[in-house]
Amino acid sequence: MERRNRLDVLFVFLASLFFSIGGLCVKLIPWSALAINGARDLIGAAVIGGYLLVTRHRLRLNGPVLLGAASTMGVTTLFSVANKLTTAANAIVLQFTAPVFVILFMAVIFRKKPRRADVLTCAAVLFGVCLFFVDGLGAGGQAGNIAALASGVCYAGVFMMNTSKRADAISSCFLGQLAAGIVFTPFCLGETDFSPRVIALVLVLGVVQVGLAYILLSLGIRTTPAVTASLIAGLEPVLNPLWVALFYGERVTPLALLGAVIVVGSIVAYNVRSARAEDASAG
């Protein structure tokens, strides 16, 4: 069992590592955001579809699964758009605000009164987000920041739909990527650069950053402690802009960096605290 746990932790780590290369690949591919997203999601859907066939996992079709699929489609599309319009750091960190929107949605839609920790986390994250928009004109663009924040809203939808008893995360992921692939892949017809380098990057996005990452995550979270998973998930918004800075030359301004530290630090601390509280109540 201990070996199984270590292996699952490794799967979660690899998933976060694979997710983190998304910003760099999108920056390096000289296509429009919609063409990139269509191609990578179509490939990713093929990989996950193959996994479903091999494991004989029955594809579910119901309300929560379809809403989760729509949210997944929104996340991948808006993230690609954001990476073309703003810095990679802004794109991933603003998407990482999803837990705040979960808190807000639960309060507004389900009338669930937020806890003190919820309110403090929202306040800290919103302050960090404000730093991105103050810095937006010089560090990328407000349109990209808005797209990134919207991807965070969609990501919150993914989390909320997956909490339903009728939910099935891998089915939502497959259907959302398949839909995005069908809708946006035709945009590739307007592109002119199909060099081996570009095709290789698109394949890396679809196979590794989308397909394998989601499969490894679904496997890894089976036995990985929630606190550990939360901490490992915090690696993605750190590594994503790091790869872009190292291999693309994009730099993050001091104000945006401060905002990133506040947002990521607040969310990771909130996730860890929540996970510990759940473990304590379960024990």
C-alpha cells in the first residue's frame, strides 16, 4: 500500500509538471489561440478516449458530466487565448483563482455561508488579482488578463460539477476536449506553418500536456493525501512562467510577481488548511 501511495504521489507530480508546459508550447507555436486549442484538444481527446477503451471505463452522459464538459472546454479555450494576449504568468496565476469563484458560487447559488477562512482567502486573492490589472497594460494586456480570469471561472465550474454524485471527471474531460477539438480544429486550415517543429509542439501539447496529464492526475488522486495533492498542484503556476522565462525570454514585472505570490500563496494555504480539516473530521 505504501508503494502504491508513493506511485500515486509521483503521478500527481508528473501531471502538474506536464500541465506546466502549456504556456511555453502555446507561446512557441505560431498559430492562433483557437487553432492551437482545437488541435491539442482533439489529440488529447484521442489519448483519453484510448485510455477509456483500454480500461473499459464506461462513458457517462448526464447533466453534471455535460456541464463539467462545457466548463472544461471553456478552461482550455480561454487559457489558450490568454496565453496569446498576456504573459504566461498572468494567464496561469489568474486561472489559479478558481477556488475563490467556487467559494463565491457556493455562497450566491447554494446560499452556503462562507467561513472566515473563505472570506480572508477571497480578499487576499482579489488583492493579488488587482495587481495584475494595475500592471496589465505594461505586462501583456487587459484582454488577456480578462480571458485568464474567465478561465478561472470555468475551472471553478469543473470543480463544482465534479463534486456531484453523478459526476465523472474523466468523462467530462474527454467530452469537453472532444467538443473543443471538433469546434476549433477547423481554424488550423487558416494556418501556414506546418513545419516539423510546429507539429511536434502541437503533439506534445495534445499527448503530454493534455492527454497524459489528465490521465495521471485521475490515477494519482486515488490515494494521494489531499494536503499533498494541494501542495503539488501549486507547482504548476510556479513552473509555467519559469519555463516561458527560460526558453522564450518572457519576463514578469515586479508588480505582477507580487500579485502571483499573493494569489498562489493564498490558494495553496487555503487548500492545505481545508484538506487538513477534512482529514481531521474523517478521523
